[in-house]
Amino acid sequence: MSLTKGLVKNRTVELLKVEVYENRMAMGHSAAEAAAAKMKELLAKQDGIRMIFAAAPSQNEFLQALRTTDGLDWSRVTAFHMDEYIGLSPEAPERFSAFLRNGLFDLVHPGTVHLIDSSSSAEEECLRYASLLQQQPIDIVCLGIGENGHIAFNDPPVADFKDDVFVKSVELDEICRQQQVNDGCFPNRDAVPTHAITLTIPALFSGAHLFCMVPGRTKAAAVAATLNGPVTTDCPSSILRRHPDCTLYTDTDSYGKQD
């Protein structure tokens, strides 16, 4: 599929590149093609690459297209994920590690996969995972945006653009927890864990190249605030406008009726 297949609009907001596609399938495939091209470019000049992935239904089309892309040497990829619930059993299907294993890791077999283990001490796990992330630079981050503008689990009440740690434990706000129900991941809000381990915004921003996939009507307010509001932790994703190489991929539903 061409990178411009289904592209209906593109613009730049500060440093943030924005591409709008006619539907979420075209969005996901185009984002995957761009991410795969960057992976191949980097692998042609360095021994391996380090990537961080988001786990959410908004990433489904992107992940499906990426895992079926020919010519990617996944054996030279070190993979991380960006957040994990606290309080779920290690076997729980709702865990983000399970989502990414089923949707990507167990299918493409990266050379190394580092999963967040939230089953014991959160404080110790934050330190362990941060150490792994900081061993070498992060090349690529594949992320989304939540209904409240969160990136990873940096909800507005806990988001900090200048966090002095790479990984922290957080309490999830109610909008975030309800989104997990809206996405079909949990039957009701009471079933959604109240706390999680998340990469911080500086950790995500340490990635050299960011690909942000945000489809769906439920994300329209967050996308509008990301692009048109002030850069503030009231909408954590607004900081994406300051990253030197980030592309926001939307569909017409999430982009809405801007400009």
C-alpha cells in the first residue's frame, strides 16, 4: 500500500507532522509502512534497534500491517512496552504484555523482548525497567493517545513533562479507566485496575522517531486539544508538538472538523 493511500489531509503543528486518512485501516497501514521503512533504514546502518510499543485496540490495524511487512529483520529488534496494570494476575488476558505478545511479539519474534512485571514490588520494577530502557538509546516509539490526552498512562493528574525518572507507578484517573471499558477490554469500570506502571513522558520523548496512531470518534476531543490547545499536562499529548520527529496518524473520525 502506498504511503499516501487514503490520505485526505496533512499539516504540521509546530514540529508535529499530522496525517489524516479516510479510515482507520488506511491509517494503520500507512503508519506501519512508514515505521517499517524507518526500521529498515536504521537496521541498514546499525547492528540493532530498540523499540517501544503501545498496547491498545487503537493500535490493531497498525500492528496487523507491521507484523505482515516483508523484509524486517525482527531478530535485531529489542522490544519494550510502555505500561502495565498493577493487580492483575500474570495470566490475565487484559494485561498489556498479553496484548502485545498475541498481536505482535509471538508472531514476529523480536530478538529480545523486555516485559514489565507488575506482579511484585512496583518500586523495584520501575527501577529495573528504567535501567533496561536507559542501557542504550531508544530508536522508535509506537504510541497512541487516550481519550483524556494521556500518552502511556501519563494521565493529566500525574503527567510531568520534566519527570526525573523513566518509569513510575501511577493511579489511573476515572476517564482513563472508563476508556478501558469503552474499548471493550473490561466489562465495567470496577473491573479496571486503579494503578499501573508507566513509562514517563521523558522516557517516551527519548525515542528518536515517534509514530502515534489515533483512530476513532472517541479520540476527537483529545486530538483537537493536542493540536489546537496549549501545551500543558491538562492534555499530556500536546507535548508531542515539541518532539523533533513525531508523526500523528489519524482517521477522519478522530481528526474531526478542524480547520
